[in-house]
Amino acid sequence: MTAAAFKEVRKRPGVLLAYFLLRRAFRNTPQFRGNNAGTLIAIVDKQWIGRFERAGQLLLSGQAKAFFRPELTRHQVITVETGSRKKIDMDVLRGFAQTIVVADSPRAISKTMRLAADAMFVVEKPSARHVMAIRKLAGRSKVELGEAEKLVRQDWDVIDALLCRQVLGDNAFESSAMQDSIAEVQPRLSELPGYANAKPWAAELAADVASWRNGALEWSQVDRAALLTGPPGVGKSFLAGALAAELQVALVATSPGQWQSSGGGYLGDMLKAMRASFEEARSNAPAVLFLDELDSIGNRQHQSQHAFYETQVVNLFLELTGSASKWPGVILLGATNRPDDIDRAVLRSGRFERHIRLEIPTPDERAEILSYHLSGPCLQEVRPLTDLLERYSPADLEWLARVAKRRARAEGRAVEIVDVERSMPQRLKLPADVLRRVALHECGHALIALDSGFVESVIVSVTDTILDDPARQSGGKAHFDMKDSFLQTEDFLRAQIRIALAGAVAEQVGMGGRSTGGAGSRGSDLDLATSIAMRMVASYGMGPVPRLYADLDRITESFRPSPDISREIDRILREEWDKCRSSLTRDRDRLLAMAADLVRQGRLSLAA
């Protein structure tokens, strides 16, 4: 770059940044490395097209704008925008030694031009080092690496606005952060598919908030706090933003993890950060204060070496949530995957008293969610595909839509059902012996359940193909229609243990050994049987001595039973395992015949 060119672009930091980004994008091409002839296409943000056009001229010639002569140097830069009627003469394109085409979308590039181009790149956002270098060259104040990293995570228009602001501190991001907080943008919760358990409460809350704003309802009468529970990926965090949009209020999102990471991580720093979040919600009211990962707030009932720390944190949290319940316009929304680990006082009336369970989507909801995120293929087109995606969460489906859209963007067109089909996870064919084992496992559950006296009917099913991700699909399942039971007896609990263990027992009886199916993770058959036995002994007094060892609320993943309790749990599990084995060994022929029918038919409905 000549001195005259550098003097020019130093006054235009946006052009200089675009120059750096083009160099980064093209650096491995023969046209850039070897100065070879050819055509390169750069896809950039629409509002930056003019800057990238000038940056392309600099990259090709290094000359100031006044001296750039395409007709003499045989270098040219062409701009194309989506919807423009501008047509590129391919003969003219081929007549130049080097050409850079700058476009705002792959859709703006014709099929012929894509074929003629040597390479096409989507220009990515700058790095923090780019920002620091540009500001230095432009004579702006120095910024720290953290501030620069924060800037490059913003949208292009924010980068454009703040790149050369004289002082770039935390206050520079206030308008951007506030825009993120004021949830007046789509989508609203009522417009989203799924969330069936949350929408009735949200609709009632929206009506109450509207009445409160109109002065027709006191804030004390508003149901203003809820706890979202459910497995990872079901959309708890996304719901918080959609709820704020529905209510047209600010969203203040935080978590105990963020509080703990503030300052030096000391107790005082965490408590200060916690207070600041609540005060932020109060000052921006009406607002939704979203507290993610609420189980990590601590639990005073847990005995640990950090008991003092946890007690101080929980106590202040209780104080703040108690106060917040009286602050007009502040709505508390918590989220957790593990509600049992939350201190009981947090969940009492006046705080997070309403609990909303978010589940993995139903087959209908899966199709609606994927169709929504695709904004293209209709519901009827995606339904056959989503029926194969059992256990897919809303987050999984949104990811699948992104992958399909990326495929379509690469080809410069709108997303189609073929893009979804190509993005689907691979399906694996189960070997015959594995399918037989899965069928035996499910039929074992069914036979023991039907013989228990507590089940009216069972539906078992298997599939001969599964997704290339065993955590999402097991290959088989059993659904039980339980008889009404208003009070759980010891016989009922022991029957539940036998039903849970029966799958593994059936494998042993039918094939001579067990597999890892039904074990190894929280929520598995073995975990269910163990947790029931633990509650029986430690909380229900159903061991040899009718004694309460621990409150039922404490029987969570973190509970560590004493040796005496462990021995009694082992005794119960062993007894129910032996009962299962005796029953299924006696009915082995029935078990094998049922499993063979299940393999052939794929689904069986059985009545007691």
C-alpha cells in the first residue's frame, strides 16, 4: 500500500478494517499468494459493501483511490446486491486479470458467476486484535483486550457505530445491552410452537400485567414468580426471552455462576454481584429477572466444607427474593435441571412457588418447532423426518434447522426439505442379535409390570434402526398405564423396583448375560430402582427399623447414605432382583415368544 493510500484509509477506519478482513479471507488463494489471475467473491454485510469495494481496490493495487485505473491495471472490483437488476458481462469478467466481486448474499451471485469464480468466501467478523490495531492507527484511545472482544461479538451495525468511538468503555455498550434487555422484539411466547405447560401461566400473567399497568390490579395480586424445570435443551433460557417479549418488559438475565465469577470470586464479590442483579431488575421495572442454573445457588441442608459460604449465599438470596416479591413490576423466573438440589426455603410460597415442567417435545411439537425455525418447508413436509428424531429437544431441532439453512446458503437459495434430509443424523441398522436383546429387555419390563397387579396395560416397541447417538434413542421403549394409587404402599414401591430391574434380568435369562442398557446414567432403570430403595429406607422407614434418617427432600444425587442404609438398600434390590429372575425364568418360553413377536411387529399392546 502506497503512502498516499495509507493516508487516505487512515481517515476511513471502516475501509481499513474491511481491507484487513479481505486479506484474512483471501490469504490462502493463489490469486493473493501468487498474484495469479482469477475471480474471488466476498460475501459481506450489506451496509459494509461500499467499504469492502474500496478495500478490494486497495488489495488489488495498493493505490490511492484517485490512481486506481481498472482499464489500465486489468484489476477490477464489482459490487452486487440482492434484488439488483445489475448484470455482469462474463466476457468482461474474463477479460480482467484479477477480479473481486463483493456481494451482500450468496443469492445475489448468479449460478454462472459462481461457476466462473475461483473461490467464494463469507467474510467473518473482525478479531479483537483487528479492533485494537484499527483504533491505534486511527488515533483513538487504547482499549483493553476484553473490551475489544466484547465489541467483536456485537452485530455489524454495532461494530460500525463503536469501532472508532473516542472512548470505548462499558458505557459504550449500554444502548446495545439495553436493546437486548428490552424484549419488544419477536418472537413472543404465544407465537412459538411447544411450551404447552408454560403458555397458560404466561397468558394469565400477561393479562395481569396489563391490568396492573392500567391501574386495575394491585401488584400483590399478580402471580409473579415461577421456576422452570426440565432436562437440558428444552428451551428454558429461550422461554425467558420470549416471556419478556410477550409482556413487553425488560429482561435481566443472570445466574449464580455469573455472580461467583465476578470480582475475585470471594464471598463478598458474589454477594455484591447478586445484589446488583436484583437492583438492575428493580431499576428497569417492569422486568423479568431470569435466574438460570438456580440449583447452583447452594443448599444449607447439604453438609460440605463450604457450608458457611453456601449459607451466606442462600440467606442473602432469600432476603432479596423476599424483597423482590414486593417490588412492583419485577417478575422472578428461575430455571434448573435439578430442582431437588435447591434449598427448600427458596421454593416456598412467596418465592418460586409455581413450578413449570418443560418436557422433550411431543411428535407434533417436534414438527412444529423444526418448521418454525426453518421458515420454509411446511409442517407436512418435515413431519416424516421429525418422527425419526425421538428425544430431540427444541435446542437440537433449532441446531438442525441452522445446519439445513447453512447448506441452502452455500448454494445461494432458500432452504428446502432436501436440505433438512441431508442434515439429518445418520441412522444405524441394529444387528439381529442386538435387536433381539432390546426386545427381550422391553418384554421383561412388560411381563413383570403385568404380573405386579399395579398396571392395567403396557405398550412396548422396538425399532431396527437408531440414530447415530445412543443417548437420544435407545432402540426400544415400554409405556405403562398404571392403576390409580392415591397412597404408595411398600408393595407398590417394591413392584416399581422389580419393573425397573426387569429389563436387565430378561437379558440375562434370555441371552445368558446383561448389557449396559438401562444403566450408567441418571434416570436409567438402575438409577430409578436404586433411588426408590433409598427413599424406602432413609425416608419412609421401610427398613428393619422404622426410622427417619433423612427428609425426603434431601434424597437427591448428592445424598450419601451411611453404611447401614447402604446395606439395607442392597438387600431390597437383591430381593427384588431375585424375584424378577425367578418369575422370568419360570416364564422364559413366554418371554422368548413375546420378544420374537415384538421383533416381527415392532409394537405390542398388552393388557393385564
